[in-house]
Amino acid sequence: MDWMNQAAVSAQKSDAVFFYVFGLSVVFLIGITALMIYFVVRYSKKRNPVASQIDGHVGLEVVWTVIPLVLFLSIFYYGWTNYEYMNQAPRDAMAVKVTARQWSWSFEYPNGKQSKVLFAPIGKPMKMEVRSADVVHGFYVPSFRIKIDAVPSRTNSTWFQATKVGSYDIQCTVICGVDHSLMLSKVIVVPEDEFKAWYFGGEDAPEPGKSFRASEAHPDLKDLPQGLAVLTAKGCLACHSVDGKPKVGPTLKALYGRDEQILMAGTMKVIQVDDAYLRRSITHPMDQVVRGYPNAMPKTQLTEQELNEVVRYIKTLN
């Protein structure tokens, strides 16, 4: 059902239970309402001026007890089998580590690759191992009908098998701080060969799904400065502000040319922010961690042109 935006097997199964329960509810609503109207008219005082004494009917009592019991048990069975299905990921599912933090998502794949959006091949099961680096968050993909809490010091898991190529929203369902509304990301579902080319490729392998990602996820980027458009499309602004406001990472405002204390190879150093530092911090962020901030930023894959635009834009913030 395209109008329901079902993009995974889990969505189809969840919606099937929903429509089953909804259908039964509609049938009972219509049936009970019709019977109620019938009895109001049929046994009105005008038609029956003298009330009749009714002692009961064992057969009817058995019927209206057994039928609802069977229906409720069928709802339980239907829901339970779907719960069991979603609770156990297939053995061949790819396990992706999902880390939530104020206010961004990061994804790490079995080969060590990291990304700010979740890449998934169509038709292949993907297991999400979800945890939080700070407070409680909620990992929710509406089009897949999956939702699970991200909790500190504990890993929760869920899984999905995408059925349609496209870009799908990831949202946080738990109020987690002042920028909770900005805690957004995407699931990018692509053909398996395109995913494998990125997954098994080197650091310079192009990210999959670029043919539809930019226009679908960020339709207004054409009106932004090119460097800001790249920062927005890559999800960088979830952790870095451009107005001096403190976030998970250092603000980009007045960053260029500033002296920063960084931890490099286990040693604290003072460096001046220049082009080389910015480029290195984007492509290999864990090599140079600014003092007072967590070592949380994943590698960001940018083309040479995108890197140049980002550095040029950061310079304008001075």
C-alpha cells in the first residue's frame, strides 16, 4: 500500500495487525450501534406499554462470551507472532552500531565504516544495535514501523528489511534536550550492488543514493551558500552551530585562525586553525580532538570540491 508508505517488511506486518484490529472495531461499532437503535425502537414504551420480565438466555450468553473471547485471542496471537518476528533478527542480518547523542545519530558498520545517515541495501536484513552516549533517546523510522529506545550503558536491538529504494526519515521520539527537534537523520535504501560498491570500497568510495538524496532530503539547499548546503546535507549542523551557540561539537563561528587546544596522539597541543586543520578534522576527526569535547564525530566523506566549499564557508563566519 503506497499510500501508507510501507517501505519494509516490518511495516507490512505492523499495518496488517493494525487493519485487522481496526476492521474488527468497525464491525463491532456498526453492529452494536445498529442493535442499540433497533432495541430502542422495537422495545420503546409506545410499542410496549407494559414491561416484560426477561429471566435470561443461556445460549445467547454463551455466544456473546465465546465469540469475543475467540476474537481477542486471535488479536493476541496475531500481535504476538509479529512481535516474535520483529524480536529476532535473521542470522545473516548485517549488524550496524547506532549511537545516539545530543543531538545527532551516527552509524558504524561491521567493517568499521561510519556515516551520519544509515545506508541499507534493498531486500537484505539489517540489525540495529542501538545505544546512547548521554541521555535516553528514541530511534524511530516511521516508514519501517520500527521504534526502540537508545539507553546509556545498554544496547537494545531491532531490525528491518527494506522493500523500496528511497530516503526515509529517522526521528528521535524522546525529548532529549533543547535541540531535540533537530535530532534527525535518514535511512538511504539503495540497490545491493550500489551498497556493496560503497561498503567494500575505500575511503574515497562515493556514498550511495546520491541520485535522489539531496533533492529529497534537503529540497531548499539551492538557496543556501554552497558550503552551508554541504554542512546541512551531511548533518553537520546537528553538532556544530554557525552562530556561536554551544552544541556537542565546537561552534564554527569565528573558528578560522583561532588557537585551539587539541589532543593528538595522546598529547595535548595548541594549534592555530587553518585550512589543513579543518580538512583533517573533517576527514579524520578522531586524530585531533578539541579539548572539552567528546571524541564522537565520525569520518565524513566529502569530495574535494565539497571540502573546499566547507572550508571557504567557515572562513566567512569570522
